Amino acid sequence: MNSPEPGVSPVLPRAATLHSGVMDMLFTMLGGKGMSGLLKTGTAILTTLLVLPALLKLFIVTVDEGWAAIRTRNGKPIIRNRPQRRPSARAGAVGEVVVLHPGSHGAFPLFYWYKLIDVRCRATDLPAREMTGSSGHQHRVHASFEWRPIPTGSDLRVFELDVVNVKERASNIVGAALRDVIRGLEGAELPHNDEINTRVIAASAEEVRRACGVELVRVMVTGDALTDGYLLSTALRDVDRGAQAVAALHALN
């Protein structure tokens, strides 16, 4: 058997050398100082990826599209009592609530809370009403109106603080305007919804915003018919006229 010459070290394969180096590195890392460094590195990575974003969320308020937020303290809206240091186009005036529009906002100080308000469009049905036109026709009208809160400091103050039930108050204003519009109409048929919508919004939109803090989007008549009382009275008048005509004919004979 051949043996290496004296004074010459055997040459190990390259793969065995690399394997030995990797094992030495692992044993070094699993040692006392290596393990401590590994734990410190892992803790730093977890802190950066998990803990810091969670802490940042405590100081950031995010408002989605279709929503607005007002700043509150102890559950009550905060009313601005002094001008802002840096005036802006969206900044509210003194006496208005503090409004946050869609986006991310810094929540300083931390103990100020926020209330989200849905400012998307919604619809409310008006109770069926019997209304009389200018020509004496009586209509039983079913109508509804669409509205949405206006995300400004003055309007949201009215919406949140001045009105107990926005739907009831807005319904009364829109119903009164609809009655006035129909009272000025002639004929047994109501006009197209576009005409009624234009007239009612022109007559009541400003009052609805001032009294309720909401925007009147559209008014629609979803159903109408002549009332039973009107049809009955018309039929009775026709019968009376018929009797009078028969009596007149008999008198001529």
C-alpha cells in the first residue's frame, strides 16, 4: 500500500474543507457570544418589522374615502375656540368642530379621540301625503329624498350637536316644499320627476343645509294617484249633473 512521503501533509478534497468551515462557523454562532449576537439581531429585526409599525398606528388616524372624522374629548365633539396657528383652506373657523378629511393624520396628543362619520349618500322615504293642486285635484303622493352630510366644520357641528333627528327635520322641510310645489301645479297628472326635483331642491336645499347640516341631493316622487275622496266627489258631481240634464230634457218636452 502506498503511503504519503514523510514530511508531506495529505491533501484533503475541496468539499471536505468547505464542510469543515461551515461546521466551525455554526459551532461558533451557537456558542455563548454567537448566540447572544444572534438573539440581538433577531430582536432588532422583529422590533423594526412589528413593534415600531404598531406604535406608529397609535399616533396616526387614517380616514377612508366616503368618511370624515371629527375630534372628540370624552365622547363629545371638540369645538375650535381659537384660530389655527397655520391657517389653511380646509381649516375650520372658531366655533366649528375639528374635521379630518380622508387621508392619514397625526393623532397628537394621544388622548384625543376621533369619531368617524359616514358622509356617503343615503335615501329617506317621506310619509304618504294627500296634496291638492291648483285646479282642485287631490293627489296621494309617495316620495323620497336623497341626502348626505357635508364634511365641513360648520355643517358637521349642526349635524352632530344641533339636531337630535336629522331625518325627521329634513323630512319636514322637504315635505313642506313638495306640498308648495304641487299646490301650484294644474291638471290631474303630476309632471316628470326632473321638474319636481328641480323645483323642490331650489325651494328647500338651503334651508335643509342651514337647519340640518346636510346636502339635499335629489327628490323623487315614487308613486302618485288621485285620492279616493276626490274621485268619489267627482263621480257624485257627475251624477248630479246627469240628473239635471235629464230634468232639463223633460222640461223641454
